[in-house]
Amino acid sequence: MPEIAVHREAIPAISDEALARMTEFERRVLEAPQVPVRTDHVLHAGLYVRTLFMPKGTVITGALVKVATVLVVQGDVIVAVGDGTSRLAGHAVLAAAAHRKQAFVALEDSYVTMSFPTRVRTIEEAEAEFTDEAHRLASRRPEAFNTFTVTGD
């Protein structure tokens, strides 16, 4: 019988001290020229899934996420989490805790997908469910490019 390897990589909740540092980093990032971000939204079968496309060289700071999610990264990124950073190259599926805020630097064109179970019926409700900062999301900026799939299933 083949051996099964269990790899338990996860993104933890952020401490208050790390949140303060991440918020300051985000303030500095927002002072730089902003790149329009493409976000693909899917609301189907009790799941909300949002995928951000990050062109090579893009830096993105995420909203403070208040629900546990699954985070899928495809590409090559450095992710700042809490007090450290990790490089994720290739394909990674991560359990991500509630109360977290991350920053990503795309070393190559990359995709970051977040999903969580929900009972809401609209994208706006889903965004408000996962963060109290929905008004600050890159997908809400006038220059953003969004695709939406809402099935009602």
C-alpha cells in the first residue's frame, strides 16, 4: 500500500502586534500607484469563491478576514503572514484561520483563490460576510475588472 503523507500548512490568525505592522505596511503600499486587479467571483452551491489574478511584480494587501476560509495559491508568491513570510511556488491549498490579514508579492503571474461556505445570495453580501472592510476591497475600486457567476443553487 502506498504511504500517504499529510502536510498541514495553515495560515493562522493574526496577533494585534502583527496586525498593526501589516496595517502600516498596507498604508505604504497604498501610497504607490495602484494596479487594476481582476477578481473572478463565483457564488454557487453554498460556496463563495473569489480569485484574484496578480501579475508579476504586484503587491497586494488583503482585507482583515473574519471567517475561516480555504486559500488556494497557484503561481509564485511571497506571502507575509503574522510575524514572517513564506514563499509559495506552484500549487498550494491552505487552511486559513479567521481574523487574519496577509500581504502577497507576485514573483510570477499568480492566482490567489479564497473560498468559504455561505448562505448569502449576492456577491456584495458575501464580501461583507468575510470582512468588515468590504468597501476597501480591490474588487470595489472603479478601475477593477470583475467577473461574476451567481447561480442561485
